[in-house]
Amino acid sequence: MQQLNRKKESIKVLKWRVAVTGFFAGAIWSTVWAFLAFFNFSKLTPSSFILETWFQAKWVNRWYGELLSIFIISLLSIFIAYIYYLCFRNLTGLLPGLIYGVVIWLLLILISSNIFAHIPYINELDVNTLITTLCLFIIYGVFIGYTISYDFLDQPS
């Protein structure tokens, strides 16, 4: 009985760690994305995906618009981390996270450009934007994947 309670508590702690991992993955890597966009490595910014979709105001492209976008991406990233936890938590190594990051990038670039008019199609983006965002999402996926897999496999059985 005590072992069952300990296992339930362990699962609660793991789910909390998944949420924290997702939040900080979103915060860290969307902040890096904002800095990369500031230094013109990417024409796309966090606010171009989050805020420009619903608002056409000037404040969206300012620093507080980017900060609000980073916070929203951090919250959305919790959901993305839970998807990884539910589907791929048993997989080890860097490759599952790398593939997960590429899939997120493809979904974001391909689907959002078809839905939202202000996001250019993939063939309209320059090479710097494509490579920068692809690498950023690969690092993001590896961060989430490796952390969640490590936490899951580190749990007492």
C-alpha cells in the first residue's frame, strides 16, 4: 500500500516536472528567438506568430509585445511538453527530441502560413530565417525530449 502511494506521488511529481520543463523550454527558447530576430537572423518573431494573428496594433512589435508573446508561448509549451510526455516518454537519446522539434517547426511554418495571411509561405522566407528557426526548434525539441525522458526513466519503479 505504501509503495502504491509512493508511485502515485512519483507520477504527480513527474507531471509537475513536465509542466515546469515545458514552461521553461518555452520561456528560454522563445527569448532566444526574440534575440535572434532582433539581430536579424530571422524575419519571424514570437509576436509574429502569437500577437499579430489577432492584433494589428503598433505595440505588438515592441518589446512588451515580444515579452507577452514569450509568456504566451511558455504557457503553450506546457501543452507541447505534455504531448511529448504522453507519446514519447519512453524513448531515449537526442533523436526523438530532434524529430519532435522538426515536426513542430514543420507544423508551425507550413500550417500557420496557410491559415494566417501575415505569415509568409515557406518559399517566401529567406534562408537565414528558415535555418535559424529550424535550428531553434530542433534545440527546443531536444530540450523537451531529453529532459522529459530523463525524468521519466529516473523515476523509481
